[in-house]
Amino acid sequence: MPDQGRYRTGDQALVRQMNLSVIMHYLREHGAASRASLAEATGLNKTTVSSLVRELTGQGFIHEVGTRTLGPGRPGVLLRLNPAAGCILASEIMADFVSVVRTDFSAQVVWRQREPIDQAMGQCAIIDRTLTLLHQALDAEPYHELLGVALGVPGLVDRTNGTLLFAPNLHWNDVPLRAILNESFSSTVFVDNEANLAVLGEHYFGAARHCDDVLYLTLGAGVGGGLLRGGQLCRGASGYAGEFGHMTIDANGALCNCGNRGCWETLVSQWGLFGHVRSAMQDGRASRLGDMTYGDLNNLTVAIVVDAARAGDRVAQVALEQVGFDLGTGIASLVNALNPELVVLGGSLILAGEFLLPIAEEQVRRRALRWSADATRIVLAQQGADACVMGGIAASLQAVLAQPGDDGAEGYHALRSSQREFPM
């Protein structure tokens, strides 16, 4: 007997739900539009559009913002997503920082905080600090409905229950992050790998807009990856695709936090960069980096290395050249394997983009198959350090846009307690 619950049939309520979603997505992507232009763009008849707009306006998701006259006839009333429809919170926990943003419903950032952390603080203290920042963001303007909360982390996430299974650079295992967030927030909670959220953030708001086949690489304390295929996240058979930083590049190389040797991230992370600097200075090469770190190379940052390189310091320049070489070599293999339209580089290392990008591009041209290389552009993330948190905003926003009403219920309110996952 067929499983009748497996498929959603095209009943009238579902069709209306889909049409509401079409209207919302159009307004997000194109901005203000009149009822007539919505009808023309979507192919829906004017009566249907008027009914959908009336429902969305009543729910507070869209509002009227003025008029526009196009040719003869009565001016059209313009409609836009209503920023005051609610707020969204997104956070990111990385090996060396925590970041939190709050946006309105139009995805405009209205509150943000980024703080350095030290793993010596311990897992509980880091999570508690993240929760504190999320509550501060929510309390900054407490009168708006909370439509979603998202968290990005650098590791393997079981999306069925929001558990962080393994994060080598955090040294965390089996942390029930969604359950922890659910104890504090009565809203839909998304927990995902930070690079998956980052590629979504760049796709919605940044360098990957209008690109559907995208490889995103986070270059920071580690190397994470997110992949879009046909505009959808490619997650793999068990949901853990994108761990490009743990490709073995040198079988006898440095020990990685994952337990393997010679992973790509040991070469092209910020720790790989700092390792090149330390090796050169231990060999006696002159560098101003000693003075810039007050004699303690533990104070090295990507920004300090970049400043030294811009000032002509050869130790800094050579270190960046080596990272750029190894970065481009790895990207060339990924371009051959995946044939992306766009490669987006994010994370703390893109502060050195002026040094890394030309060398990486040259290595891709030299090492990737010409046909694949010619079809691929390599760019820096437009959202920069906010790529992951803006991806969290996008995940929550996408959930609302996909289901602004639910079988006649009051818009998104019926969704809030369902924890339903939406395709990304």
C-alpha cells in the first residue's frame, strides 16, 4: 500500500501556500512592486494577486510604500516586505570568536556584536556567552516578533536534531546545540555548518547572487566548505559534504586537529600562515614582525602579517605567497572535480586577499583543466566576516518566505513551534 503521508498533493490550500511564497520571494528579490507588476511577473491573475496581497498585508509581512505611475491610468500602489514584520537572530561560534547579529524582516542589520574567545574558556562558558549575546540582541528592541534563530559552527552537524557531532578546531563533540537554543527561544532554530550558512549568505546577499553553482571556502582557524548545486546546498549522502579542509595534501605533513596528517587546512589556514612566519624567523631571516608582535609571535594576527607585507617585509610576503600557492593548488583540484561557476573565499584570511588571490588564480590557470578553469571565477566574499551570520538570517528568512501562511493559520505563527527544516 503506498505511503499516503509521503507526498503532498496539490490541493487548493497547498496551491495558495505556494502562491503566497511566490509573492514574498518576488518582493525580496526585486523590491517594491505594484499588484499589476506582481501579476505580470508571476503569471497569476490580478484577482488572485489582490487576494494574496490582502492576506500577506493582514499578516503584516508586506506593506504599502507609495505609488508609481507607469503610462496612462491610475497610479499603482507599491508593496514591499515590511521590515517591522519581525526580527531574526543569527550567531556564529568559531575557534577564536563569537558573532551575533539581529536583522529586521528586510534583512537589514540593526544590532551586531563580535567578541574574541579563547578555547581555554571552556565549552559551557562559550555557549553561555553566545546565549547572552543573543538575548542582548533580542532585548535591544523587544517589541518585534522573533521569526527565527540560527547558529553556525565549524564542524559536522546532524541537521535532524541540531547536534554538533564533531568540531576539531573547537575540540567539541556531541553538543546538542538546537536543544540548548530551544530552551531559551520559542522560535524556529537552525543549526548548521558555518560554511553551509556562509555560502547561503553570499547567495542571498553577496558575491554569489544570481549564481547557482558555487563553491564557498572559509579560510580562518580552519578551512570549511559549502557547495551550491542548482541553487541548492549540496549536503552529501549523510549531510556532511564540504569538508574540503580535510583533504589530504601531504600524507606525511603536519598533524591536523582532526587527527589526520597533511590536511589542506594545515597549509592554508591562518595557523599555516603563522607557521611559515615562525619557520622563517627561526631560520634567522630578518623581519619587522618581531617588533610588531612585541617579541612574542603568539601575538601574530592575519592583519599584522598583512600590514608587514604591505610595508615590504619579505618574511610576511613570502609566507603569504606560499599560502596563496597552496590555496590555488587545492582550488584547482576542486575546480576539476566540481566545475563551479564561482569560487568565493571568506574567513579571516581574506584580509590578505590582495596577496592571496592573484597567486591562487595563477595556480588554478596552471593546474586546472582549461575548460573548467575558463568557466570559473574566484572572488572574495562580499559579506566578509558576516557571511555565516547573514546565511543564518537567510535560512530563517527563507523558511518564512517558503511558508508565510499554513493552511489558513496566522502566517508564520503555526510554523514557529514545528522545527520544520526547509531545503536550502
